[in-house]
Amino acid sequence: VVAPLSCLKRLDALAFTSGLAMVCVAYITCVIVATAMGAGRDDACAAAGGEGEEGEEEAEGEAGACGGQRSAAVLGASTVAALPVFTFGYNCQQNVFSTQHNELLDPTPARAGAVAAAAVLGSTLVYLVVSVCGYAVFGPGVASDVLDSFATATPAVTAARLGISIVVLFSYPVIMHATRPSAANLVDAVAARVASTR
């Protein structure tokens, strides 16, 4: 499915798939935020093995919807182990040069900086909202993939899982857009080196 999309010459040809992926990210975020605000919280907590809002005993307001104590921050080995996840979250930086010089209209340094800042700030905002809301609902027992903490039977969560599959599927052509010329340049350099040694 993604092989033909990975062979397109220009990145703007992926505008539709990227737009669809952004809609999926917005939907997933809305599902998680709505659950944190109370919609379907009892079902989500039952799936996580915790109690719903009605049966829970809160200790000084610190226990959440699914039980367990909440902490403002946890520093330790698990924090360091989570850093690769954040690094992977920003893995499309290799497309910056291609986008800024080949795809951006009037690629001035100010416009390129604005695009980069908007991309990083936007993705950071989404990551923060999803992680805080997931932690607010499931507490310290939240799965590393917050969708795994939800009930499987609800249509909204099933659609969110389908959405994350679409996001992952359509990220490969974007990554391949920068990988293809780099791989071609590497092959050309090796071929030139081999030819010069003969």
C-alpha cells in the first residue's frame, strides 16, 4: 500500500495522506481528552482493572479515576529509559532540509524557522496533552501505548486504534522521501569509489 506513495518525487504529493494522518492524530487526542474529562471513564477504568469514579476511594485528592497515587514527576532510571521514546517522536527531522528548500514557498530563514518551530511546538503540545490525560485517567498503571489501557469493546477506542495504524502507515512514505536520495547518493559514492579503484 505504501510502496507507491514512497516513490513520489515531491513531498507535497503526500499532502492528502499527511492530512488524513493529522485528522487521525486529532481524533485520538480527542478520545483521550474526552475520557480524561469523564466520557467513558468507567469503561476505561474497568478495562484497566481499576475502579470507576463511583467506587474509588481517593486519598487526599491524589488518587485518580483508576486508583493509584499520582506523582507530579518521577526521576530515576525509568525516566532515562523513556528518552528514546521522545527522540523517536521527533524522528522526521531529516525532512527539514528537503521541505525548507524544495517544498516551502519563498524559503527564507524566517519562514523556515517558523515552520520548524510550529512543527516542534505542535507535536510537543499533542504529546503533553495525551500523556497528561492518559496519566490522569489510568495513573501509574497506564500502558506505554495509552490505547492499550482502554477497553477494546468501545467503538471510539477501536476507531482510535485504526487511526494510529493509519498514522504509522502513512509516516513511512514521508520518511522514505528523505531516505531515497540519501541512499541513492550513498550508492553513487560507493560505485564511484569502486570504479576509481579498477
